Amino acid sequence: MKEFAASMEALKPTMVWMAKLYADARLVDAALAAGWVAFPGMPIDQLSKDASKDEIHHLLDRYTVDEWPTIKERIWQSVKSTGVDSEALATFDEALRAHESGLYRSAVRVLFPEIERVARSTVYEGSRWEEPVGKNKGALNAGLKDFRHVVQHNVPVGVVAKADFALTLVEKMCEHLYKAVGEDEASLNEFRNDPVPNRHASQHAFVIYSSRQHSFNALAMAAFMFQLIMSVHDYAAKLAASRAPEPPEAGPPTP
């Protein structure tokens, strides 16, 4: 019994962390439903679980204007901490400055290609292609299909959860961010009505993302994607190192 109690005591920090993770996820879900991607420094403590979508939207709409200098620094530091390369940092800095200057289209359109470049140079090990399917050559990996599959099915949840707001934003990544836009009006309206930019819609200008909210959500989602990509990359590198064969022991010196 004492051993069981000791085990439960040891698990307490993890259980507290998981409880907070799921509690925060419900509020992050509510923010996303109100049209805002969660971001470092988001005032979760000001979000009521009983607030309406409109109330949450107005709160975050005002907050992202009034507290922009603080938010900008928090997002910037979160991206720097991921270990992305200098090109990614320079691009993200340009997107921040574009947003700050009201160049909202620019922020959206510059970030998706940079997310893809970072993924290609890390988790895809420089390849432009997804894995082949049967006898067919793999498709170009601009949509990060294999990466998204691995995140959902092969990577431990603790690795994924290192990225901020992962429980909510992984789902958004998989179900919306890289979804193909159909030609019919119903499909186009689906994406027009979602304030989180979609890669296919933005890069081919099927939908015009020109508002401050579009730009802000692109910045927040890019910060999340950089965190997620680098977390998975670090995990894969450690896993590969652990499976590497031990070097042979040196033999006796030759006379």
C-alpha cells in the first residue's frame, strides 16, 4: 500500500499538468470557435467558460490591439525558443512587421511557404516529397501530409504537447490548415467564413485573407507550427540516435 501511495505521489505533478492542459484546451477551443487562434500570452484567465462566442471575440479582438507590443514580444520569443534557423526567424520577423504596419495580406502569404521550408529542412530531411504509396511516387510535401499523419498516430502525446495549445491546434492543422479548397461555392464559402487562413486558399488566392484577424491568426498558427515541427524533429533525432548501433570496441594495439 505504501508503494502505491508513493507511486501516486510521484504521478501527482503529471496529473496536475494534464488536468490544466485539458482545462485550458476547453478555453482554447472556445477562443477558436470565436475566430481566434490561441497565442502565447493569451488571457486565458479572462475567458469564461460561460461566455458567448461574441463576448470572447470582442475580448480577444480588443486585447490583440491594446496589448500588441506585449503579444508581439511573447510570440517572437516563443518562435526563437524553438531552434528554427535564421531564415525562419528573419521571415517571421518580417511577417510581424508587416502585421504591425497593416500589411495583412503579406503576413498571411509569406508564412505558409516558410512553414513548409522549415518542415522540409528538418522532419523531411531535405526531401520535397511525401513517402511513395505503392508503385506511385509520393506527392510534393507542400501540404505536410505525412507529417500530419505522424503527429496524429506515431508521436507520443508528450512530444506533441510541448507545442502550446496542441490539443486544439493539432486538430485545426489536420482538419483545416491544409485542406484542399473545392471549386464549388459551398466549399469556397466554408473557407471564406473561417478567419484562420488555409494554405491552399491563400497561396492560390482562392480566398482573400486581408483582415487584421486573418493576419494575426496566421502569425499565431505559424508560431505553433514551428514549435510542433521542431519538437517532432528533436524527438525523431533522439530516437534515431538511441537506435544507432554501438561502435565496435577497439582491438588491442598492434605491436
